[in-house]
Amino acid sequence: MSTPYIGQIIMFGGDFAPKGWLLCDGTLLSIAQNQALFAILGTTYGGNGTTTFALPDLRGRFPMQPGQGPGLTPHSLGESSGQQSVTLISPQMPAHTHPLMASMQEGNTESPQ
């Protein structure tokens, strides 16, 4: 898609918003000055809905499609999810092996292979 549309989120490797774009940092915006964007976002991400609305806040997060994936918890538009860290326990680990080759011979060679 060569022409961006209002409300589109793109990945960008900088620490500033390119011309014509806004950072997804939860900033409150004026509805009067951003009516088209407000028509799409509403108060899903915050704001009072009378004079202000908020951009999504993706700082330290990753965008997630609303809905429910197979075997997963359903999520609504604008909802945050996830944890900073998770400690896995044995039943959560996939089955795997660690092959090991061994020999009962004494290691006395001067030219190992």
C-alpha cells in the first residue's frame, strides 16, 4: 500500500515520528484538530470524548489484533496484555532431546578428530 490511511500503524526504527505520522505513545489529542482520526479511534485508548482522545500507547508493547486465536484468551480492541517476564515450568516446555556421544576409551591421542 503506497498511500497510508488514517489510523494506520507502521513499524519505524527511529525515535521520532516521520512527517505526517504520530507516535503511539498515548498522547492526548484535540478532537477539533483531528476529527478524522477521532472518528476511527474514538475514546478506545482514552480521552474524555468531548475535547480530547488518546493515541494507542505501544511503548514497550507490540500491536495485537483483537479477537481470539485458537486456544487463546479473547482480547478486545484497545486492550493491553502480556507480562514483563514469565518463568516457565517443566510441563510448559516442549519435548526435546540433547544427544550425547561418549566413549569408554582412554583419551590419549595427540591428533584428535
